Amino acid sequence: MIHQATLARPVKFAGVGLHSGCMVHVEIFPAAPNTGIIFHRTDSALAYPVLANPFNITETSLSTAIGSGASRVSTIEHLMAAFAGLGVDNAYVRIDNGEVPILDGSAAPFVDQILIAGIVDQAAPKKFLVCKKSFEIAHGDHLIRMEPFDGLSFHCSIDFTELSPVIGKQSILTMFDDKTFSKFSEARTFCHIKDVNFMREKGLARGGSLDNAVVVDDHKVLNGEGLRFEDEFVRHKLLDCIGDLALLGGVLKGKITLRKSGHALHGEFTKNIMLHQQDYLEVHWGDYKSLGHIEKVSASAGL
């Protein structure tokens, strides 16, 4: 029996919002079994708790946001990726602004502090969502596909050659588990310097800096310390997808192919797969391997 998990004690974060530029304080509390991940704005009396799930997605431009009105919280993907990578099923997130702080642009600061707080098993079986039939969403050459697979694997590819040859084309193939997650949880968000200027003209990226994003021009990485990984760009795109898929509310098992995907495509995928869950996913509690009918396929690790 594999059990659900939550934090052993509360943990706090503080930092600027990437787009708002406002200082944000976040406190994450343990939550009861079968709660899921709940976000609650504390800066408005009109805000109510919002469950992180695909049907509560309100915006997918530049980040993923959930909620509505005063209850809206954006840029949740890095924190959600940390929960997924660490196996945290239940948590209550109190936040005093509308955007989760960007911190260093990756999920690593969330991961580090949650590990310090500790993670405890709960007296309830973990929920597994096992792919039993292939499903995909595609728009032109942008695609996300899920296929039956014994475990969880990702093949993620990006192509930013038109934006900057510094980013160019990158691809990664990896199994997903706690060991591989630690390798791409440190990958930072990235952008072209032209995009920074454009976003700021639109009132966005006010909190963005070389301290919380990898910034490139047409010839080089502008961050003095350079990249954390040679393929940091594609690793971060995979990190974003992990966070977005975490809104499904269970441990996904399948082979995921991503080609030039982003938050909008991820959101469309998660909403549609949940609308047709009976056709494409088999829900199991406690141990997905006991289903017994999943074809075992090998996948070489890309890390």
C-alpha cells in the first residue's frame, strides 16, 4: 500500500512575483487526506479556497493561474511541480497576493524548504491515474500525447531557433521519479531580452531579473553565472509540464510526449483528459502495479 503524504509542519516562503513585482508571502500547511492542494488568498475578505484542478484554470498565458475574481492565484506551476516531485498529495497554501513568488525561477527553493519541513505518510491510499488508452492534443506542430506505459516517462522537445539560436532546439528523454526530479527541479525559467522589454511595456515581468530567470539575446546567455545545465531550457519546459499535470490530482502513469508545448496546451490537455477520464484513465488507490495489465516498456533516461 502506497499512502498519501503531506507536510510534517508548516513552511514559509517570501519573494517577489515575476509579473507583479510585488512582495508575496506564502505559508504552506499540512492538510488532511484527500484534500488535494488548496490555495487561499489572505489579502481579500472576498477570496475563498480554490482547489488546484484543471477545471479551476483561469489563465495560461505565460503561467498557469487558477481561481476567479479575488480568489485568483497565478504562476502556481513551480510550486505544484515541487509537490508532485516530492509526492505531496495534500497541502493548504495561504498566500497574501495574487501570484506565487518566483524565487530563483525554478522549483528548487520550494523543494529544499519542503524537505526541511519534512513529509509524512497519511492513513489513506495514494491515488494513481493510469493511462489505458492513448490521448493527445495537437495544434500544428505543438503537441502533448499520453500513451500506456509501466511508470511515468517524458520525451520533451523544444525549438526556439526563431527566437534565439542560444536556446535553439533541445530534447530530453527521462523517467520520472524522485531521483530524476532533483535534476530538473533546478532548471530556471527563461526568456529573450526583447520579450522582457515587451512584457514590461505591457505591465508584466516587473519582478523579473537575472536573479530569477535565464535571459538570452541573439548571441549569448546574459546571466553572469551562465547555465546550470547545458539543456536547462528544455529541462525547465519539462518542469512546467510536471507542475501543470499535477493539477490532475493524482500520480499519473504513462508515457508523455511533449513537442513545443506550453501552459495553454497543458491546460487544454488536463481539462479534456478529466472530462473523458473514463475512456483514457484507470483510477487505482494504493498501488498502480496491482492492475497487472500495463505493458512494460523500457525507456532510457535522458539525465
